[in-house]
Amino acid sequence: MTENSKPGEKSVPAEKSIPAEKNRSIKTDDQDEKNASRERTDRIQTLKRYIDTAMSRKAENIIVLDVHNLTSYTDNIILMTGNSARQVSSMGEYIYKTMKNAGNAPIGFEGIKEGKWALLDFGDVIIHVFDEETRALYDIEGLWSDALRINLSEFGY
């Protein structure tokens, strides 16, 4: 018997439905998943442009770190090695020029002329181009050991 029913009357259960708040929550969750998937696809396409540019200059030992959950100043760090000071400089300069010509100039850059460690900051992506000795010395991979390493097979490598 319900509050408004009379003695002897059968109570009829109210129709079961998803409360409006929960229905909105389900839609929001679906939209959040779609947005997250779209963001991941966009990030992969962006990273692919950087990696393709580096690969065209024969970059070696490329590692991509996903740090977006670990820091607020960038989403990804790309590390690569050149075999000589000339190659490190050439890769840094080529990445700089190619991205700038594509409308994505770096926010900052350092060390391109020196040929030991070129750093290019594109905001959402930071690129480090090292010679082997300098890469081992600074051990950026070790500093970001908690970061997720992105599998380069996603990019066709």
C-alpha cells in the first residue's frame, strides 16, 4: 500500500525509468569518451608529423614519452639521437624549419648550432635531439621513468 492508496487497493509500482540526472550522465560519459578518443587521434597525428620529419633526417633511437598526466607544461616529449654534431644540428634545424613552414613555429629552441643537444619547444610537444654521449649524460628517459612510452608501431615504424 502506498501513501495515497486506500485500504484494499492494489498498489501499482511506478514505471521504472532512468532519472534525468543519470541519463545526462550517461550522455556526458559517452561524449567524454568520444572527446578523449578524438584528442588521442589528434595527438597521434601531431606526433606522427614530428616523427616523420625527424625520420627524414635519419634520426635514431626515437622515444616518445606521454607526460600529459605528469606535468602541465607539455603533453609529449620526443627524444632522438644523431650520430654526429652535424647531424644533430641538421635535424634540429630541419624540424624547426619544417614545422615553422607548416604554421607550427616553436615557442623556443636552444642548442641547434652547437650540435650536442638541440631542444625545440612546441608547447604540446618538446623535442630533444642529442648526440649519443649527451643523451646518456642527461638521461631524460630516466628522469621521466614514470611516463608512458608510446609504441612507435602506432606510427608505422
